[in-house]
Amino acid sequence: FITEAVKKTGASVVTIESQRFVKNKQYYGDSRILLDPYFERFFGLELPYGNQQKLEQSQGSGFIFADGLVMTNAHVVNGSKKLIVGLSNGAKYEGKLIGQDLLTDIAVIKLQGKGPWPKATLGDSTKISVGDWAIAVGNPFGLENTVTLGIISNLNRNVSQLGIYD
């Protein structure tokens, strides 16, 4: 049943490459000589200053669930300026973030291009029970169709006993 599930949904699993700009946090202590423009010019240095931005690239995974719509984790796309979505057939498309919820860590991306798209069928969470199998298919680090298996251990757990209230 695992092999059949991977065959059925594997093509809809995508790799997401995100790019964002982050502030470069570098501290140079109390040495004022490094901040002197004459010192910099005399020695031909180009010192990086703490307020410059650098490009940070990361990868994540998601799946196509409707025409051109990809579901992923919000932490994968949060603050991104550019999103590239790679399909299992090697095609790459630019993506546009259309919504995210940081609390539940869910985001939706719209693919910029024409389908048809391979789609995963969403299940009905009211039909699962404790003890049911759970199969996760993803593309971590761009590794195509990595599969793991688990068991549904609880439904509607109250996590406030763990100190999580929001």
C-alpha cells in the first residue's frame, strides 16, 4: 500500500527553492580605525558593514493540490523574494506566495505557468483514527520522493499541558 500511495501522489510532490535578503550581522568591536574611510582607502579595503544585506537561499518541499496551487510550510517561504518550484519531471516554474499562516506553518503558492499539473488528492481528516498509517512523501534537499511512514498517535490533542497556549 505504501508503494501504491507513492505512485499515486509522487508526481505532485515538488521542491521549493526560496531566496530572501537578510541583514548581515557582523560586529567589529570598538575599533574605530576600521570605520575610518581614509584607513579603508589607504589599504584598498572594502569592509563589509553590519547593515548590508546578503542573499540567503533555502529549499523545502510541498505538493500540488489544485490547478497550479502548491501547499508547503510557511517557514519555507516566509520573507522570500523569489520562489522557484521544481516538478518531478525536471520542469521549474516561478511561484508567487498567495497566503500563509505562521501559527499552523501552512502556506500556499501559485505556480506562474500553464498546466496540466499533477495533483495530489486531499484526504478527509474526519475519516482517520488513532492507529491508522500515515505516509509522508517529500523532496527534502531536492532528493526526489523521500518516503517515511508513521502511525496516527492522537487526534485533537490539547497541547496547553505542554505550555503551548496559542
